[in-house]
Amino acid sequence: MIKNSSFSPVEPGVKNLEPNEFSKLLSSLVQIYLASYQSYPQYAYKTEKQVHSYLKWLYHHDPNGFFIAQIKEEVIGWAACHSNWEDWLEGKVGEVHEIVIKPAFQRKGVGHRLMEEVLSYLASRGREKATLWVGEKNQPAKEFYSKLGFVQTNQVNHWIRMVLYLTNFPPTP
Ligand SMILES: CC(C)(COP(=O)(O)OP(=O)(O)OC[C@H]1O[C@@H](n2cnc3c(N)ncnc32)[C@H](O)[C@@H]1OP(=O)(O)O)[C@@H](O)C(=O)NCCC(=O)NCCS
């Protein structure tokens, strides 16, 4: 449920995209990425062209792991994971590659809602671990992942490796 109901009283719809929908929305997904990373540009691709290629790569590698969040027709965030990722240290994992929320919709539970979908998907594909890299100074994202139960396992240069075990996912209340 979205918090701060005076701002946005509705819960976002979360769904996968058919290839034609993905193509249609690609430019707006690029803009959401660029806007969301404004405070941490050191961890993001800089040009629209780079982000276009990145998004196509993400979608192509696991279309079922690509989710958007929307309110009515407006896309307000998206997330991408890969359910069959080979990690050089940990073997086969569910890799969470990206999650971005439009700045005006951040801190309202939208990212959490998208991650529920991502983690359910990875668990449904038999993955025992969800893994990701996050920039060492990206405090909001680090807190976001910690709240979901991710823990740091490693650090390479400016990137922190985090892991969440999915054996008990979804958690019992
Ligand atoms: C990180 C990000 C995806 C979080 O999405 P969000 O929709 O804003 O997060 P939620 O509202 O679901 O927050 C869930 C919890 O995460 C933590 N959190 C989220 N944003 C936070 C912030 N700015 N500061 C501290 N904690 C934060 C809080 O514990 C929050 O729970 P609370 O609001 O009850 O305290 C979003 O800030 C974003 O798009 N950042 C820019 C892109 C990015 O860094 N992506 C991650 C790449 S690794």
C-alpha cells in the first residue's frame, strides 16, 4: 500500500510487458532511469543512448523478470532481474539488476511493491538467493535493500554486494 495517501491514494499496478509494449514505453523508461539517478550519477549510465541499450539488454535477457509499476496510464517505476544468472563467486542466483522510481513517487512504498514482485518471481524460478550490486555511497538504496532483508557479503571497488536468501520467501507473517 502506498503511504502518504494525501499525495497518492492508489496502489500502483505492477506487471510485465509484452515486447510491443516495451518498445512503446522504452523512451519513458529511459527518462525514469535518468531522473531517478540524479542524486547518484556516479553509479549510472550517463547518456540516453547508453540507457536505451542497457534497457534493451535487461529486457532481452529475462522479459518475465522485467516489471513496471504504474498508476492509471503513468509509469512511475520499473525493476529488472535475471532469474538464471551465473555469479562468479556464488553460482546460480537471481540477480536484481535494476530498480528505479520516479523522484516524485519515491519513499511511498512503490519500490517495495516492485521488489515483492521481483523476489516472488525469482523464488518461483527456484532460486535460493537474490543478489545485487549497489554503490557504496547510495545510502537510500542500501537502506531500501536492508529493510527487505538483504545483507552485505562483499565489496569490490565502489560496489557493495548484497544477498537475500529466498528459502523463506515470502516471509510468513
Ligand atoms: C532506491 C529506490 C528504488 C527505493 O524505492 P522507493 O519506492 O523510494 O522505496 P520505498 O518507498 O519502497 O521504501 C521502502 C523502505 O526503504 C527505505 N528507504 C527508501 N528510500 C529511503 C531513503 N531515501 N532514505 C532512507 N531509507 C530509505 C526505508 O526503510 C523505506 O521504508 P520507510 O519509508 O517505511 O522508512 C529509489 O529511491 C530510487 O529509485 N533510487 C534511485 C535509483 C537507485 O539508486 N536504484 C537502486 C540501484 S542499486
